[in-house]
Amino acid sequence: MDFPCTSCGRCCRQLPAASVLNLGDGVCRHLDPASQRCTVYVQRPLVCRVDDLYRQRLAGSISKRVYYLLQAHACAEMDARNLAMPAEVALQLTLEMRSGGSGVGAGTAVDMEAGLTEAVGGHPAAHRVGVPVRLDPDEAAEAMNKLMAVAATLLEEPAGPQAALPSASMGV
Ligand code: SF4
Ligand code: SF4
């Protein structure tokens, strides 16, 4: 599975102060104010690409389950329209893992099986298969530190041809 971005665009309006894309009020310089769409979508920076960022910079240090859940929780915090996303992501990853999907990875499969007995969130989909929605606080904090360290190295990255990669899921 790819990360199920809903194209709400909230992350394009809450950029960190240090981002070269930030106009000063958190809004990206590439966000069209009229359409609220990304004007450089095909060439948007790596930091805007959930799946490419994972594959290129984080796959060796964070499980896909934890990465996706951190992303999904952030999306839910930024926009209420994404509140169901963490449970949906956990459900899809669990189904993918159970069907032998290649995208989850062996380490993640073990990680997820161990988590099947964890407490679940309030989303009905989570209860269907006992999907773990909450992350262990220590595991989440460690993964977040790694994620933020990588993201910090990309804050000065402009949009450009380096982003002409096949996968795309973040942004609007
Ligand atoms: S990645 Fe950004 S645009 Fe996509 S759902 Fe999350 S906040 Fe919205
Ligand atoms: S996806 Fe486009 S509009 Fe959104 S932050 Fe990235 S470059 Fe800016």
C-alpha cells in the first residue's frame, strides 16, 4: 500500500519556520491560494513525499507500520477530516501483512503481530481484526526523533527535478 493521503492540504499550510518553502506564515510558496493545490506537484521536494521519503531515507531505521502511524496521527491532528486515518492505516497494513504483501517487510510483520493484542482505537475497522492503533510511547518517540532528524536535513530543499520519481502521495 501507499500512504493514503487525503489531499486535505493542511501540511502545506503548517510548514516549520525553518523551511525554505515557508512564506512566513506557515504557508508553502508553491500552494496556489485560489485552488489550494500544489503548483509543483510533480517536482515537489522529497520531504513532501511520504512514501519516497520512507523508501529513500527511513526504511532502514523505522518500521513501515510505525512510520505510517506517525504520519497518520499527524494528519489527524492537523485536520479533523483525517481522524479515521490512523485506524484505517493500521487496518490496511495488517491486511497487507497477513496476505504476504511485500510492502510491509518481515520486521514490520513481526512488529505488527506482536501489536495485535494492543489496545485499539475507537474506529470500527480496527475492531474487526484487532488492529493496533496506538503506538508505544517510547517506540513512537524514538521513531519521531529519527523522522525529524531526517526531515531537518531537507528543510532547505527546493522543489526540483530530483523529485521526478514514480511514487507520490503527499500534498495536494
Ligand atoms: S499528508 Fe498532508 S495533505 Fe495528505 S492527508 Fe496528511 S496533512 Fe493532508
Ligand atoms: S506538496 Fe507542494 S504545496 Fe505542499 S508543501 Fe510540498 S511543495 Fe508546498
